[in-house]
Amino acid sequence: MSNTNVIEISGVTKDYRQGSIDVHALRGVDLDIAAGEFTAICGPSGSGKTTLLNLIGALDVPSNGTLKVDGHDLAALGRGGRSKLRRDRIGFVFQAYNLMPVLTAYENAESVLALQGVSDKERRETVMKLLKDVGLEGLEDRRPDQLSGGQQQRVAIARAIASNPAVVLADEPTANVDSETAEKLLGIMEKLNKERGVTFVFSTHDPRVMERARRLVRLVDGKVSSDERKEV
């Protein structure tokens, strides 16, 4: 694991209004995550973990404090800069897969690379190897409705890491699959972390994810209540 911090969070708060109520979703979070970590952010509903993941993913900005991803201060980037950072340096794996239904597995996995202007030859080499790595060799031409839930999530994982992002954010990635499939998906992500050095940050309720994570960050009421690193 590298000593380089991919994520640096200092004194971050996030407030918003829900109807007539002021919600304090995050209340002074301090957290650094180094390159190559396999970290799970967990906590009860309303603890702030999804809000924190959205901030790390440059989908929103803090109300106060500083949040840097891959060395970039999100508040200083502006909307266009955050969009480019999401495209180039942050991979996403969602519980609902979020695949394009009209595209094949191959086309979904290569979509970020196409947006980046990567050549056809390089895209093909990258994506075909990734689909093989996640166990989808031979299924490249199938559309999402021709794939199982677990297979769709494998496509999403391949898409998330195709551009070699600084970090992959996985929001409840095992929520919509059965136990056996969840274990297989976690095994794939663990292997990608160990063999490719991909940095993963999970937001999860799933004890299987928490068990495999090498670092557990627990949030309660918008604050970090514990931060535990496991012996490897």
C-alpha cells in the first residue's frame, strides 16, 4: 500500500434542508485514505455514510471544511472541474448497477474510455482483459437484460476501473444480489485491489463487506466514531 493519500478530509460538515428542517448530515469529519486501501464506511441509517461517499465522489461539496481527492480540492474546482475529476479519476459501483440498457457489456465497460478519447485499439485491449479478469469472457456482446444481476455488477466493476481511477467508490454493491454472488463479487474486488492496487471505498450495511475490508470506518450521527485497521 502506498503512503500517498488519495482522499484527504479535514473538518468536513454537510448541512441541508429537508422541507422546513435543517439536517446536519456530517459534523466535522477528519479522514485520510491512502492509495491501495480496501476501506468500508459503515454505520446505521442516517449516520452520514452515503453523504460522505457522495462528497468523496465529487457529486456534492462540503458545507465547511476541506475535501481533496487525488490532490484536488473539490470546492476549488467548480462544477466543470468536478465533472472531469469524476470522469477521469473516480470509479463508481452502484447497488442498482446503472448500466446503459441499449449497450453491450463491452460497450458499457468501455464507455468512460470512449469519453476520454482513448483509441479503439487501446480500449479493446483494456476492456477485453478487464472483462476476463471479472469472469465475463465470452459475454462481451450481451446487453444488461441478457445478464444476471451478478454479471451486471461485474460489468459495473469493469467499467469503474477501466480508466485506472485514483479510487473506486462502491455504494452498497452487494445489496441486490444473493449471498453466493455477493461473495464472488467481493472476491473479484479484493483481487483487483491486491493485484492491481485499486483503491476501494465502500459504503455498506453488509457484514460480508465489513468482514473483508481491511479498514473499518464507523460513522454515528455524522461523526467518525471509530477507525479500525485490521492486521493483514
